Amino acid sequence: MNQTQKISKSQEKIIIQQIMTLLSGYKGKNPLRESCIGSNLHKNLDPTKIKNTYWVYEDHPTISVVPSNIGKWMLHYYTNELNKMWRKATVLFRNKKFPGIIQMKCSTGLSNPRAYGSGKMGMIMLYCNKSNEEERITKIGKLIQTLMDYKKPMYYKTDEQTDKGTRATGQKKNSIYKIEEFGIKHCIAKLKSGKRKNKDCGCKARYPKNNPQYCGRHRN
């Protein structure tokens, strides 16, 4: 009669790491169906110090929605600030400050061939379902931008787009929605020449402090 063979703690750790590596490289991801091993094993650790999986996860404790048309808001950070911002995001998420977010994940210190700028830059992704609901998704994104004090443009990408490739693998279209850089407005200067003569400039460049209504490129 066959008997179950016991394994040592060190063997168990190796097996778990192998499973995590396989799962982290799986294409066609559905965040609510991915394993939570990475999330549970690495909870509260600095993601930049983790080298055995591409992502760590933070799962919704009481999620009750059926995932459909999944997508994510993507926040890019330099690696030296990634841990701080991931800690901030997880605290907000656990305290239910991100309504509409069903899961989060953060890149780790393991170099990822599918990630643009891997090694120098890291990424936090905040997942939503029903990506076709543009107004709702945009409201969620603006709340994330405010709570995370995120100063750069924010992009929303569906998992279907991710399955087709990334910027690092040559994919051209990498988002369906965009929120402009925080604090940026459109320049109201009237153009004096060209095809758009007498129309507003509309430039999104950062305004000088002493001239808050214009981009600084035109005289008015």
C-alpha cells in the first residue's frame, strides 16, 4: 500500500517558489482566479527585495462580484520609491478607500522581460471589472490619483490588451483610458498663425507659477 511521503520544510519552500514562478508567468490572467500564494507569502514585505516571483498581490477580503472584462490602472514608480507607495496603497485598500478596486498587485525585484524599464522602474496595478464602463472607471482612476498623490499621467489597460503583448514586447496600443497629469490644465492662449489660428492653444505643458492660465510658449 502506498503511503504519503512527508517533505521537509526546505523542500516545501522550494516547491512553493516553483509554483509561484510558474503562476507569475501565466498569460491570460484573471486576477480573481490567480493564486494568492504570492500575496500571502510575501504580505507586508518590501516587494523590491523579492526575487522569486514577478508580482505580489493584495486581494479584496470580501469580494462578491463576478469578474468580467478585467482591466487595471497602472502607476509607475522608480524602484527606490516603490515599497513606500505599495505600503500606502495596501493601507488604503485594506481600509476600503478604493471603491471599485477588486485586487492590486506590485512588481518585484525579479527582472521581467514583459515589463518596460524593468530594474529601474516598478509598477502598481489596481484592478477593476467591467472595463467598458468608461465613466465609472475614470471616476475610480481620479480617486486613485488623488489618494496616491500621483503626479504623472495615468493609463488604464484591459487584460485582453495585456494578453496581446506589452510595450516591452513591441505592442503599440497599451491602454484604453488616460487621466492627465495631476494639476495640468489647457492653455487658453489664442494662436496667431497656422491652421489653428485664433483657436485656443490647448497645450498641456505645466504652467509657470506666475502665469497660471498659459503654457508659457505664447505671448498674450
